[in-house]
Amino acid sequence: MPEIAGARFLITGGVSLIGSHITDALLAAGATEVRLFDNLALGTPDMIRHLEGDPRVTLVRGDVLRLNELIDATQNVTGVFALAAFLTLPLSRNVPLGIAVNTQGVVNTLEAARIAHAKRVILSSSISTYGTSTADTIVEETPFTSAGQQPATNLYGASKLMGEALCAHYAKAYRVEYNALRFSSVYGERQHARAVNAVFIAEAYDAISRGERPVILGDGSEVHDYVYVTDVADACVAAMSSRSSGNVLNIATGVDTDLNRVVELLLATCGTPDLTPEHREDTRAVKSASVDHLRFSRAKAEKTIGWAPKVPIEEGVKRYVAWRRSNAG
Ligand SMILES: NC(=O)c1ccc[n+]([C@@H]2O[C@H](COP(=O)([O-])OP(=O)(O)OC[C@H]3O[C@@H](n4cnc5c(N)ncnc54)[C@H](O)[C@@H]3O)[C@@H](O)[C@H]2O)c1
């Protein structure tokens, strides 16, 4: 089982929301070096500004579609966090490239890990692998339901299922250990505008900070499982160092929060309870499954890697607003 302290790690797509927080968590746990492998197709240098000058962090400009670049970057690392991907929104704008990065990019990452003898790969998968499932409680065995979803949403979910199957194949055929983590809607400090559900928090905050009414699409009963980014980073590090590997795990809070509640929390945190939200028809061309209950089980993650989230939505919204305010102007 890989130790974190004293070890080197590679994060593909490392100049990202989640990658920047995994870096923080690895350094706090005593990692010797963290290599951020990214072609900056989507990520921007402000994501890692706070790491500038830290001798333990190396930025490697490279493309997961180029195996040779990945093999070079994977030398002497204990573990790889496979984050490079196109989320549903960017994928909908460039399907051929997005699918290539989400699938061939994972093949190359696993191949590089095999060749360079990295012990373990942690794959960033997604709850989009459940599609529009209406199961009472969503456990890891709940099947993908694609019916009724928009094409880009289905393609994203299917590409993550491919990534998981590739990890299972490399574990069986070549003993490259893995854990695949299905994140729910990740939000927090250094939030970007690429994630369809977290972007709602950002847009509602933008409106409130301009003194305008926040817009809620539909009646606001659509729910998401918002998981705070530092909790996600902790899950990734736990999945890397745990005794247990070969797992697919939900990394979700298990708490459904509807859009009306998100806005209520933002208004209370911003000290503007008199602003009322405006409900408009939902005409978005790209969105994730819009359902009024999710109820993800996080029992398996707790049992296998000892992970449980620490930041409830009430606290997470406060932290997000504090970060936006500290970056204003
Ligand atoms: N943010 C969420 O809510 C969420 C939810 C579920 C799963 N995930 C998964 O977690 C991972 C990280 O998410 P994030 O929100 O931090 O993403 P992000 O969009 O911030 O980061 C993705 C990174 O991959 C890089 N990248 C793209 N193509 C590349 C290529 N060919 N070679 C090298 N790098 C490349 C981008 O430049 C970017 O920095 C992704 O795999 C995503 O699918 C995210």
C-alpha cells in the first residue's frame, strides 16, 4: 500500500480545481514531490498560483494523448491521480477531443503507470455513471440509466465507465492497482465554470453580489449532492494510501440539496435575505440529470478507505463566499 510521506506523485490534469486541492493534501501529508501534468487546455495558472515557488511542485506541460510525454513524467512516481478529462460542458463543445482525452487519455495513463512501475492509479470517475437512475438509494452496483439524457451527458458518463473498466483491466492483466472514485457535484475554493451543477452556485452568487435577484431554472426542486473540494481531495489521498484497492467508490455526501436551498444559503451568507429568487423556465442545452432525489450511499467509501465528508453544505457555501469575496476586485 503506497505511503504518502516521502513519495512522489503525478497528477494528470493537475492544473485543475480538484488537482490543486489534491496537491495541497499530498504536501500536507509529507509528499516529497507532486508533478502536475497538464496541457492547460482547460485549466488556468491561477489554479496553482498559491503553489508557485514551492520546490516540491513541478509543472510538466504535456498531453495525455501523447504516451511518450506521459511515460517521461511517470518515472519514479509511486502513484498517479488520473484527473485529465473534459467535463460534460467542455465535452459538449468538442466531442471528438473530449472522448479521446476521457478514454484514450486513461489508456495512456495506465500504460505509462505500467511501464514506469507506478504502484497505483486513482481514477477520477463521476456519479454521471448512474445517468438518470431513479433507484431509492444509489449504491456502486446501481446500473447506468441512459434513457432521456442529452447526448453529451450520456457520452461523459459512458466515458467514465470506460475509464473504470480500463482500470479493472490493467489491474487484472498487469497488476497496476487502482481505486476509481465517483465524485458527485464538486464545489469550493478555486471553482471554475466548467461543471454544470457547481456553476449554478457561482452564477447565483454573482447575481446576489450585484444586488440582483438570483435566477433559479425550473421550480428549484432539482437536487444535487454537493461535495466540498477539500473532502474530495482527502478521499483521493485516502484511496491512494489505503490497504484496499480495486474498488469503485461513491465520493458523495449522501445529502440531497435542492436549488432553492442553495440560494437560501447564499442569501443568508451574503446578508441579503430580502432578495428573492426568480424562477425561469429551464432551457439549458447541456445539463446533468435533473431529478428530485438522489440519495447516494457513501457506506462503501467509509468501509474501504475510511472516508467521510467533513464539510456540510451550510459550511461549504460560507467558505465559497469567503473565497469569492477575498478574490473580488
Ligand atoms: N468538478 C466536478 O464536479 C467533478 C465531478 C465528477 C468528476 N469529476 C472529474 O474530476 C476530474 C477533475 O475535475 P475538475 O473539476 O478539477 O476538472 P478541470 O476541468 O478543472 O480539470 C481538468 C484538467 O485536465 C486538463 N486536460 C484536458 N485535456 C488534457 C490533455 N489532453 N492532457 C493533459 N491535461 C489535459 C485541463 O487543462 C484541466 O486542467 C475530471 O476527471 C472530472 O471528470 C469532476
